[in-house]
Amino acid sequence: MKPLNAIQKQSGSVTLVMTAIILFLLSMVSVFAARIITTDYRINANHYRAKQLFDAAQAGIDQAISTLDRQAINANIGSTDIFSGGPHTLCPQIQAGQTEFYCATDASGTIGLAVLRAQYNPVLVGDTSQLTLTINAFSPNANIAGGITANKTFTQIVQFSPLIPNPPPGPLTVLGDINAAGVRLTNTNTDIAAWSGGAAVAPPNTFVKTGTGIYPSDTNLAALGIDPAQGMFDNFVGFNKAIVRRHARTINCTGGCTDTNADIQKIATSTGGTYWLAGDLVLNSNTVLGTSQNPIVLIMEGNLTLSKKNDTINGLVYKIGDWIDTGSKGTINGALIVEGSFTETGNMDVWYGDLLLGTPQISNLNMVGMYTSVAGSWRDFF
């Protein structure tokens, strides 16, 4: 029989060994827990950066499409820079000479999210052109050298689509009645001068290729009035109103605008494009909007008056609602569509696009449109 103190010594040794093992196991658990926490943190950080990179790239695409639309870059554009970039405090990786790059920021504008390579070469696909946009997205971090924690390259193909795939057949197309005794309508391409879903008082000065030129009470045209909010618009325009308004350059004339309005002056010096005008516009200084080679599409929510003889719009005017005017003397070289009735007591001219007369606005309307993303063309590269 062992002495009691020997048994106690053995018990103490066992306790010490067990304690050491337990401490070792706890240490290992702590190490593994720390490694798990670290790994989880890295996974979450990588997920956050990946999400930030994706959002940055999407912001860059949205910025590019918006700029393409608003700068009226059309289907026949050559290789060009659509942005004027250069150095930016939020995107320090853009150098001074890199004007083809653009800095897109997050909603708060506090950090740089993406650098868009804006230079492109269009590729003709069928009747439309496609562009490949390249976006270098960055996850910024001001606490490390260079300010970048991650970056990734994305590409997206966008395609140009004409805004007016179905141009009207003549200078004046009206959903309702036409009362335009003093208006002159000219179309040397066909025999259509005025086409309406309602009654039409024939303008005395109509010049067409053959026939009378006046086609009232068309049942197919009148049927578009069942849904006047969209029917007439969708028949001639390739996109619905909500999409067009989002992409068009909107001009606020709710208080009334004249030629002196800065936004109206920009149209006069533009290279075509689509404009959505909210409110009334009076041109009274012999102003010319659009050109024969670069016509505009002007969508009017309010009234339009061409006060002077040389006030001219080259392109297509789409009037939402009734056209009621008593003083227009100017000219629309192209076409006028009215989503209601047309009443004009002035002696305005509407000349349908005519290649022989040097006013090919109708044939060039296919150069006015919007860029949209091609489904399935999104690519990302590490």
C-alpha cells in the first residue's frame, strides 16, 4: 500500500497534465476561432468589394448610356471620346492626359467607384451599330498606398436603336380634327399632305406629288385614340413615353420659354438628338433648331409657336395633346405629329423631308435614337 502523500503527488501530476492539455486545446480552439473569424472577415470583405466593383461597373454603364443619349451621339458616329475626363480627386488613378477616361462616383459622391474607358469603335450589325464599352471598376481605400484595394474589368455591348422606326407618311399627322386654313403643307415624295383620324379642313396651300393630299377620318388612325396616352406614341416611336422621357434631354419651360432660354440655345447649336419640352415654347428671333443632316426630335407637352417667318425646326415635332395656336409663321422641315386635334390660324409651313429640295430630315431621322444594353453581353474579367 502506497503512502498517502505519494498518491497525492501522482494526483497532482495528473491534474497538471490535464490542465496543460486543456489549456493547449483552448489555445488551439482560440487559434482556430481567430482564423475562422479572420477568414470570415476576408470573405465578407471580398464580398463587399465584389459588390462594390459590380455596382461601380453598372454605374459606369449607366453613365455611358446617359452620355451617349444626351450628347446626341448617333448611329454614324466614328471612333471618338464621349467623355472629357482627366484627373479627378475621387479617382486619382486617372492621369492628366487620359481624357478618354471618366470618373463615376457613388450616390453620395464621396468616393470614386469606376473609371470608364469611353473610347469606342462602333460595329455595324444589320441596320444599327453596336458599341463595346469597357469599364475598369475600383474599390477605393484611402488608407493604403495607391488608394485601391481591388479592381476588375467589365465590358458591356450597347446597341443603337432609332427613336422613330416608323416615320409618318406625310408632313402632318393628327389623331383628331384638323383646322388649319392658313397652313401650307408640302410633300413632293408622295401624295400625302395631311392624315387625320377626324375631320379635316383642307389647307388651301397643299403641294403633293399627285392627288388631293388630304386623308381625313382614317379609322386605323382614330383607333389609336382608344389609349391616347400611349397608342399614338407607340405607333410612331420605338419606345414608350416613360423610357423616352428618361433618356431624352428634358427642358423645363413650365413658366414659358423663348429663344433666349439657355437650354433652347443649346438645341440650336447641337448635333441633333431627342428633347422633351415641358411647358410652352415661343420662338421669335428667327431661330433654327436642328439641321438637315442632324435633325432633332422635339416632344412637346406644352404649346409651340414659331413667331417669325425664319423660325425653323429641322426634324420631327411630336405634340402631346391638342395643338392650339394662332400665330405661327415659321417652318417645320420634316413632320408634325399631333396626339389630339390640330388648330392653327397662322400661316405656318410644314415641309416633308425632300432630298431634291435639300431637306432630308425624314431620311435622317434614323440617326436619332437611344443606346440600350444588349442582353447577355455583360462580361467580367479578373
